[in-house]
Amino acid sequence: MTDSKDHQPSIIDTLDPTDWGAFEQAVRHTLSASVRKMKSASDGPVWTPPTDDLKARLNQPLPIEGMDTQTVSEALIELLPYGVGNTHPRFFGWVHGSGTPGNLLADIAASAINANCGGRDHVGTYVERQVIDWCKSLFDFPETASGLIVSGTSMATIIAAKTARDAALNFDNRKAGLGTHALVGYTSVQAHSCLARAFDMTGLGSDALRAIPVNADHMLDVKALNDAIATDRAAGLVPFFLAGTAGTVNTGAIDDLAQLATIALDEKLWFHVDGAFGASGITSEAVAPRLRGIEQADSLAFDFHKWMHVNYDAGCVLIRDQDLHRRAFANRPDYLAANGRALAGGDPWPVDFGPELSRGFRALKVWAHFLEHGTQKIGDMITKNCEQASYLGTLVERNSNLELLAPVSLNICCFRFVGDRMNEQQLDDLNAEIVAELQTRGIAAPSTTRLDGRLALRVNLTNHRTQLTDIDMLHDAVNRLGRELSESG
């Protein structure tokens, strides 16, 4: 039998570098290129599509033999110019956060620690608890509330919906299944699709989520809500869930959360707030008063990677009642039993509050981001974006070639170019082409949506790098392209 002391490691005994010096040089090279990429985020076109050559090289057979770290470094650096463009100050489409260079450090440290943050007693658990405690303080949730760092609001919504559903069914469904349930919920017709998907994925069915009309300000119509609840109760159904929206995707409207909280209390409904990007406005002195009522939510879902600018991905769910939250998910098998000693300590574990046991160290970059910037600076950037949206709305109203299609209520401005003697279909086609040209020419990247049946240019402002000069550039480009395309037919 060979003594282990006599065994000499060979090159195949480990996946660690055989030349640590060369490895460190490759890391520095990649890091320097990444810093340059972020430093120049405001330069060049907003969006650069991947080249045909690059796409061809990304369609290769599975590698059998590896390559040296320097070659891998060069392959990584080659990808840097071809993202979706959300780091650029004129990326106005969809609600994408813009990220910060500081998160490079946190991601490097998280990779080096390489912790599974589903459980056990290690630093990842305590950093996540700290972040959750900060969030409870930020939104004035009770100290006894619970929370979890997740991939984003979609996952956070599923966790909240499952907790609400299980509580409504007294948790019997965890073993017996849903059976012929009669549960129904309510949200705005302008609410994000993740709510209907959560009802689908938790077995309630998306039809069980009623889409309530909105008023002229695109906020959930409270009278229509009360009527829907009464109708469902009369039909023998069981209303159990009400979701308010803090920042709708189309227009940025904020439902009257305080009024919805009162209705939820009176009707004995679980009150959920979808605050994907708008909840971050709690850090802004200008926006926070409009979120009154969010502190009464039974659950809150929001993203750090949107208006707080943490690098993707990082979202959060807060649940007011920790006991209900834990009862909805906790189910430890023998091999994960916690006895309070050594690595089996650290109870409760994150896996007790969500579906994932294998979890990355997402909380570290959120923690580092708060340490670096603080909530005041984050809030200042949110205030700036709202002022920029208002500025764009004023430019649109002063321009006879443009038409504002919804009030600017937060950080989103929806408008269109109006050509002479065009019907509605022609106007839709024209504005869709304007957006496509803005994107392909690299000038700006707004998106489109439909409001009252009309296609709108939708300009979302969630980038801390955006300046008023970028708004002016967009305004001028829309005017120029609108005239060019109208004249060319």
C-alpha cells in the first residue's frame, strides 16, 4: 500500500493553476479591461450587436482539452462590448439597472469565498441577515419580519404568493395539495406579469388573479376593486390576496398603497406590494411620501439591481410574519438537521425561507454597495432620474411634433411622434420604426408599449449616469428621425 506522504501530485490532481503567477497576471489583465469597460460606459453607441464572427465562435463543439488562463482571459475580454447596453446613460428601454464599478470587488470576493448560502454557520448567512435587517429598517417593517435575497422580483413574488396561499389554506396543502381551491386575488391591469406567473406557478392558476382596471392616472381603481371582491364573495369564492404596485412598468404609476392596505385589512386579504423598481424610491426624499402604506404590507418584493444599481442579479422579499414565512418553506431532511453546533449552527438558514438550498453569495454585493454609497446618495440618483423624466415630459409638451400619452408620474415618460395626415396604424408603424432606428444607430435605446391602444415610445430613467444632455439628444433624434421617416414614406 502506498503511503500518502510518498504520493506526489501530478498536473491532473487539481484544477488549481499550476502557475499562480501567470494566473494572477491573467486576473489583473481581465480586471483592467473590465474597469476600462465601466469607465467608458458613457462612450460610443448604446448597443453594439455581437458580430457574425463572434456568434460563429460561440457555436462550437464542447471543449475536450482545456486552454491556458491567458487565452481564456482574452476570450472573456472579447465579450465585453456586446452587452444589452444598460450601463450606457442613454439606455432608456425597460427597467434595467446600470450597475457600478464597485460591485466588481464584491463579485471577486464572493467568487473567492465561493460559499453556498443556503445554510450552515458561515459569514454568508450573517451578511445576508445584515442586509435583510437594513431593508426592514428602510421600509419600516417590524424587527420580527423575515426576508431573503433572491435573483429578482419574479422569484420574490413566487415566495410571497406561496406564503400567502399556504397561510390561507392553513398549510394543509403542503402535504395534501390544493384540491379544489376557491382562492382569488386582485391586482391592477397595469401590474407586472410576474404576479400572474406566480399564481400560475403556485398552482392557483393565473385566472384566479383578477386584473382590476385603472383610473386616469393609471392607478388601480379602488371602486372597481371593491366591486370585484363583492362579486367574488357572492359567487362563493375566497378572496385572499391583494397586490399593489409601486411603480408600474408602463408609466411608473404608484397605486394608493395606504388605501389598499386599509381595504386588505377590512377584507382580511394578504397585502402584497410589487415594488420591483419603485420601492427603491423610499431612499428619495421626493418619492418616499408617495410610498406611504408600503410599511403595512404583508409582503414586499423589490430589486436591488434596478434603481439601486447593484449589479445583476439581486432582488429581495420581505415577509411581515416570520413564522408564516418559515412554515411555508421549512422542511429539513435528516442530513440538514441543525443542532446548533459547528457548521450545523447558524439557525435559521435561508433555505427555511425559500425554495433554494444551493444559493450564491448575492448578499455580499448588496452589502458592499450600501457600505460604499449609503442610501442618501442612492436616493439622490433616484430623485435626479425623476427630475429628468419630468424635464423630458416638458420638452414633449412644448413640441408640436410630439404627443405625451400619459402623465409623467415618476421616472417614465411615454410619448409619440405625430406625423401629418397619418392614421393610427401609420402612427404606430412610424413610432416603432423610430425606436428601431434609435437602437440600431446606437443613439439611444428606448422601448415601446401600448397605452389606450396607441403605440408609445417609452423612456425609462433608471441610470445614475444619465444627464440632461442625454435627454436633449434623445428629443432631437426623435424629431429628426420622425421627419426623415415621414418624408421617406
